[in-house]
Amino acid sequence: MDYEKIGLMAGIEIHQQLDTAEKLFCHCPTKLRGVDERCGEFKRYLRATESEMGEIDRAAEEEMKKQDRIYTYYAYDTTCLVENDEEPPAPMNPEALGLALTLAKMMGMTPVQQVHVMRKLVIDGSNTSGFQRTALVALNGILPAGARIESICLEEEAAQRVEGDTFSLDRLGIPLAEITTGPDMKTPEQVKEVAAYIGMLLRSTGRVKRGLGTIRQDVNISIRDGARVEIKGVQDLSLIDEVVRREALRQQNLVEIAEELRKRGASVGEEVIDVTDLFKDTGSSILKRAKCILAIKLCGFAGLVGKEIQPGRRLGSEMSDYAKKCGVGGLFHTDELPAYGVTAEEVKILKDRLAADDSDCVILVADTKKKSECAIGQIKKRAAMAFDGVPEETRKMLEEGSSSYMRPLPGAARMYPETDVLPVDISGEYWDSLELPELIIEKEKRFAEEFGLDESLARQMAYSSKAGVFEEAVSKGVKPNLAARTIYSTIRELRRDGVDTGCLRDEDVIELLLAVEEGCAAKEAIPDILRAVSKGDSVSAAMEKIAPSVSEEELAGVISGIIEDRIDFVKEQGMRSLGPLMGVVMKEMRGRVDGKVISEVLKKELQKVL
């Protein structure tokens, strides 16, 4: 696809959880819990409220169409009344604010003089209060690739959805940095490149949470004849360019459909017809059990409702997304019928009832009368939008990179002031005092040059969350390669083998590495010793159990015995017997002595008998 020709524009919003001791507006720890650890639950009914201008935000108004807005929340002994929305928030966490400002400084931004907290209307159940607190921290930054950073905000993380309308409060309130770029990216590859660079900046602080779900990218995409669409929740960086490609394709196809509809003189029928009686003996289980089946004719839409607009998605899928807001499971359309148990004869009778010819498409919705009427209204709304091409929307990413409709883009009515949190002044002295961390890309270069790590290991170690442990070990005398390979490779291999490496303390790893450097344990025994430590042994106890230390005299005695048993072979091979005998001695010592020491002693003992 020629992205310059279609006028692709894209920007990114990155949401990153900050690794602070406490949440943003209370003193609870930023700790995620298992749902089986909950100690209470309660329910909330959420509805949209008017802004200060007397308006209801269009996105919230859309959420109000949901029939049941009663949500269940799980509470824990690590959450409090602030998360429950039963107590006013505490002042903003200064640790989180300092970290957000540090990020702003890393991107050359200008801080605001006074940080004000706002409420952002959200009634999808992800907040107990019906709003998310957010604060603008800095403006106007720049990245090396030329992309502009428009703003950085400090926000509270939303509650985590358990399933359906049930949410867990452990995540609610964790500080979140929202970094927004300008719409400067012109290709999918540029989007991925900029997202990766911002991710590197965030990790360089060493104070952001790691793991799946701790960072999410929302991507804003448009083409010249399309419209701005925000795709939310791209968690996997490797998919972000594919998301852009598929959205550009979707918009291009929707533009072409709009042109075709206008060319055909198509229209959306106004009359909604109850066709429940036509399907009383149908083989379709969905239609057969429905209390009400409504139908509408889309004049001139034939072949277009079933047209694929991105992999696995059709214009009919877009209409179905809108209908599902009313609680129905989806829709049928004559571009895909006969199918799903509906026969060709039933389709013919249906079309006759609606006076539809081959150029028309008929849409069916089946559920209760109330839900079906609501769904037909949404389908008419979406069908009418098809004449304009691409509607402005917030969408969610599906597997493999396609997307589905969530709600309209929010407007200005979404935001209003938070009156429970006082503003915070940002002084010039405070801004100047913020120290910038070493960037990971600089650390990677330093690890290669200063410690002699190969390019791959230097990169892996620089991006690792254990880079600090590596540097501490090296500063205490551990060889860089031994430290890096143990901290990065060995521990990862143990984790893959099912060892609970999460309970290995950094100080234990360093103690073991120092013992190896001092000759008290062989590096070949490191995996087994760490395995024992992960089960609760101290490092010294694990070493004594797995690889008790051996004196040079004791080692020489063992080697002498091995040589004596194979003296004919040694006499015949001379010093060439060193290699074969190394394997025998290593097996005998079972990791208790470093291979280099064994080699030196074996060489001496061979020289004595030759």
C-alpha cells in the first residue's frame, strides 16, 4: 500500500504503569492480587453526568445505551475506601509526580507551572466513581526520530476486568504515565519505531512496572479521505505496525463503499418490519428461540454489507458492533444468507415481505422486542454513516490486529475539574533538581565497551530489569561475562524449567557469584545451587550440599588416583591424555571445582609421571 498516496497519519498514546511504593491518590501499595485473595465485594450503578456546560459527553452517552450498568467490584486488604469511592482522595503521590516530571525532562518538555487534577468521565465500569483522575504535567517534547510529544499526563490506572461486569480493585489507582505524540508518523514502521523508542525511555528510568498489561498503546490513525480513529489496548509492540496497516485498509475500503453507495443511489429504509412469524418453523436455533425478529431493508446495499474491509471483518461486522450495544448477540444479513440454518426459501419469503430486490440487503435482528428495537435503531445509524465513509470512533484491537467498534471519540464534555485534590506547584528549583537516568541505548554501548560483553549479551543485559544487579556484582569483583550469563541466561533457563526464580534474592545471586570467583564453588554448579536456593536453602548450605569445597591437595589426590588407574594410557598418549582425563576428573568432582583449576592441577600431575 502506498501510504504517502493515501495520506496516512498516525500518533500514539502510551500508557505505562509506574513502579511506585503507593498508589496515586491513596497510600495503598501498587500490588496486584489474585481474585481468590479478595476479602469483600460490592456493587455500583454508573450513569453519565452533565459537564459544567450542561452537556453529556457523546462517548458516555453511548455507554448509557447499555441495558445493565450495575457493576461488581472485588476488594482486598491492600485496597481502601478511596478505591471504593467512599472516601475523598489523598493528595497526589509526590513520588509518581517526580517520576512523570523526570520522563518529561528526558523528552525535552516544558512542565506546567501548576498541576491540576481533572475528572475524565468513564462509565464502562472500570472506575467505581464513574470517572478517571488525570493531570497534565508537561507539554511539547521532541524525540530523535522527529516525532513530537504533545503532552504527558499522570493518571490513575483503571480497575482490572475479571469477567463481564466484574472488576478487581487491586489495579485501580496505580500511577500511570500517559504520553501522547503528535500525528507525525506516516508509515506503520514509523509508528513501531517511535513506540519502541518511548518504551526504551520509560525502561531507562528503572522505575516502571514490567510484564504483560503494564504498558498499553493506543494508536490514532487516519487517511486523507477517512477520519481519526483511536484503537485502544495494543499491548504487544510487535503488532502495532500491523494494527496501522489494517486500519488504513479498513478506512480505504469504507471510503470505496461510500463512493459505491452514492453511485448506486442507495438509501436506508425507514420502515422496520416484524418478521417473527416467518421463522416460527426455521432450522436456525437463534431465530427459533427469539421472542421478536425485526427486519429492515437497506436499498442498494447488496454485496457491500458482506464485503471484507479488513481481515475477518465486514461492513456487516461494523453494524453488528453497534447492535451489540443494545445487548443482542449480533445480526443476520442477506449478503451471507442462506446460512446458519436459514434456508434459501426463507430468504426469498423474507425479501418478498420487505419488497427487496437483488440490489437490496435485508438485515435481521432477533432477541426481545426491546433489545431488537434498540439494535435496529443502531443498525440504521451505522448504515447511514456508511455514506460518509469513515466515522470517528474509539475501537478496540482484536487478535492479529483487526479492530471492532467501542464508542464514539470522546469530546470536551468528558473532562471537568476534580475538586477534592489541591493543585501542586512545580518550581524551577525542583525541575532543575531532577536527575536524568542513563538511557538504555547508552548503557548497552557502555556494557559492550567497558565490560567486553558481546553485542547481543550487552543489549539483553541493558534491557533487563536486573541491569543494576549486574553492575553491582561486577563492581564487587565478579567477571562481567559470568555475572551477565548467570543473571540473564541461567536464571531464565531455570525459570523455563519451572523453578520459582522469583524468590531468588539479588544478594543471594551476588554472594554465589563471589563464591565462584573465590574458588569456593565451580561455575558448573551454579544452576544446581540456585535451584536449591530457590527452594529455601541459604547459599552456603546449598554449596555445601551440592558442591562442597575441595582443597587443592584433595583435588591433586583425586587426580593422582585417576592417573594411576590409567597409567598405561597416560604413558602411551603423553600430554595428549590431558583432554580425555579432564572429562573423567570433571565427572568425579561433579561441579565442586572450577574446570580451569582442574586443568591446571591435572597438567601438573601428568608432568610428574611423564
